[in-house]
Amino acid sequence: MTRTVYCARLQKDAEGLERLPYPGELGKRLFENVSKQAWSEWLRHQTMLINEYRLTPVDPKARKFLEEEMEKFFFTGGAARPEGYVAPKEE
């Protein structure tokens, strides 16, 4: 049975995540307020950030940066693309 959440990013009711997507309090907040669709959008955005900034996810500074960007992406609407970023063309 699927669960429904009011998604903070999409601003509508949508299918919720099946499990905590991230550890700790942030993970609980995401689980309660983020839909599967929005989480999928974040994964694409996160991949772009990792690639554009050449981040190493095991580096504590990179993890802190990504966590801050995740907060912005879902809850404050302040997540932005890196300066000069050009999205790849879809085939």
C-alpha cells in the first residue's frame, strides 16, 4: 500500500517515499514531507552538483555542502544550478 504525503517541493499531495532516504533528523523530515517524484528530481540535481563541482561524496565538506543544498532544494526553494551550467541535450 502506498502512502501519500503533502510534498514540500511540489506543493501537492503525492506518493511518499518507502523508507528514510537519508539518516538522522533530516531523513525523517524528508520522509514525512517529500514525494518519490521530488526525491527523483533531487537525485538528478545532486548528480549534477557532484559532477559540476567535482565533489567526492565521502569528503565531509562535500557532504555538508550537499546536505545544505538538499535543504534548499526541498524546503527553501533556494537551490540553484552552478554558474555557467548548461544542461545536456535530450535525445
